[in-house]
Amino acid sequence: MKKFSFLSLYFLFNLSLAQYHESPKMPPPEKMDLSKESDRVLLREIDKIPDHIFSWNVKTLIISESDNLKSIPPKISNFKNLEKFVITGGHGITDFPKEFSSLDHLKVLNIHNMRSETMPLQIFNLKGLEELEFIRYSYFSFPKEIGKLKTLKKLMLTRGLDQRSRENVKSKELNLPSTIKNLVNLESFSCSANLMTALPEEIGSLSNLQDLSLSNNSLEKLPNSFSKLSELKTLNLHDNFFKVFPASIYGLENLKRLDIYKNKIESFPSGMSKMKSLTGLFINDNNISNEDLTEIYNLENLEVLDLRNNKITVFPAGIEKMKKLKTIYLKGNSVPNSEIDKVQMLLPNLRINMTN
């Protein structure tokens, strides 16, 4: 993620495409009749939350595009049964009232663009929170209190920073606190585009984690405890600074998809054959040569292999054993046609893509 931020660039890219392709008319933004009581409330372009809705049994509250909204009133505690709270788009909120901590039934909290470098501490007293998404597109700290959210199952923390932002944050703490170890119920964790340089050893305590994204950071290695994430099924490490493939990944025997493209990988420790469950391996845009792939034929369940933009000139020996392999992407390598024809005869159902 770049700054602007990856998400911002993604938006600008798609906006530029729209200039060349006629798009269908977008439906008008959803509007809500606030004269009728509802358990789901959507507020757009407001400067304060309407007072009368605090008497409603609201379970979902969504606030968007409200640049003039400066605060959440203490009456938020009236929503005793609130389960989901989302605040996104523009707004001027910098903190939550202490009463926010009393929302014991709140399960989902999504906060975008809060104007503070500190996450509101009231969040960390929510006893039943299962999903937290905090996105700022600018620096904010990861407070040690995050370890109090022991009921969390899904967590996203994103600053939206890239390497051009490093000079602006060089005196700030960028990495996760050790208290992350307490989030033992976490199943999905996205911590991308944060300029993190290292992970705490305690991350190995997240024994229920199944999906992990650490893309667009500044990681060069993983802690030894990483191999303890035995339930991990998807791992995204693209756009980091790995030069050596992290050997601790080999211990993830349930891993099905690994994205570690756009790094600087130029060597692989032995042990690749341990990743028996892997079905998708995306190692494009590195510095990988033929000798780095001598064990890859042991990945007997692999279906998709992306090798684009590396230094490959021949297919690895033993590739004919990879009977489940469906697609190899090879663009940006120097593999001769004779080599491609030979492998195509060995694996007639294999699609070798040299163009995309």
C-alpha cells in the first residue's frame, strides 16, 4: 500500500480506467427515513447524531460522509443492544466518550479516518468485540492495550503507508506490541501497509489464526515462533524486503496459499517439501534462479505456481511428479520453447502461461 496509500492508488487507478470505459450509472446513496424507528440506522452527511434515535433499539449504526461530525455523544450508551458500529468516509472525530466502553453487546466495530494518532482506549474495554477494523491512511500507534480484546476473531489495522512515508515516521514506534499474544481467538489478521520492520516473537501465540496478511511492510525476516501458527491457511507477505525465503514458513503444514511476491528473494533454505498442503504459490517478481527450486516437485498438491519476472531458464527437475499442477505463470523469464514443449508432453493438462 502506498502513500497516497495502496487503497488510494487503487481508487485512482480505477478512476482513470473509468475515463476510457463508459460506466453504468451508480445508484444514488442509500437514504433513510429517520421518522420511523428501526434497529438499523444509516446516517450520512450529518453534523450530529439525531437525538430522538437514542430511544430506539438500534443494533446496527452506520455513519458515513459526515465531515462536520466532531464527536460521539455520551448518549451512545443508550444503545444497549448495539451489535455493529461503522464510521467511515470523512468525519472530524478524534476520540470516543467514556460511555462507549459500556456497549457490552458490540461485536463489530469499523473505524476509518479517525483524526488521531491514538486508537481510542475505550475500544479496549469492549467485552464482546469480535471484529475490529481500524484504518487511518496515516500514522497511528498500536497501543499495548490491544491485548485486552481477547474475544476478537477478526482484526484489521492499516496505516496505508509506503516507503515514501518513512521519513515522516522515523521517530515513531511502527511495530506491534508483545501483548498481541493475548488475542488467542483471532482467526483473521490483516496488518498491511504499516511500515513494520519486525514482528514480535509473541505472534506465535495466535494458535487459531487462519488468514494473515502482512503485505506492504518492511519485513526482512520472521520470528522463529512463526512456525507455531499451525492453523494458518493463507499468508500474504508480498511487497516486503525478504532476501532469503523465511524457513519458519515451512512449519505451516496446513498452509494452502502463500503470496510472497515482490520481495528480493534470492535463496531458499532446504525444507520446502514440508508444505504438503500448499495449492497456490506466488513467488513472482523476486530474484529466483533454477537452483532455488530443486525441492519444489515435492509440493504434490500445488495447483498454481507463479514464477513471473525471475531468473528461471529451465523447469525444475521432477516437475512431472506434480500431477495436480494446473497453471504456471512464466512471463519475464528466459525459458526456451524446447523446454516448454518437453514439460507440456510430461504434463499435458498443464497450462503454461507466458503472456500474463
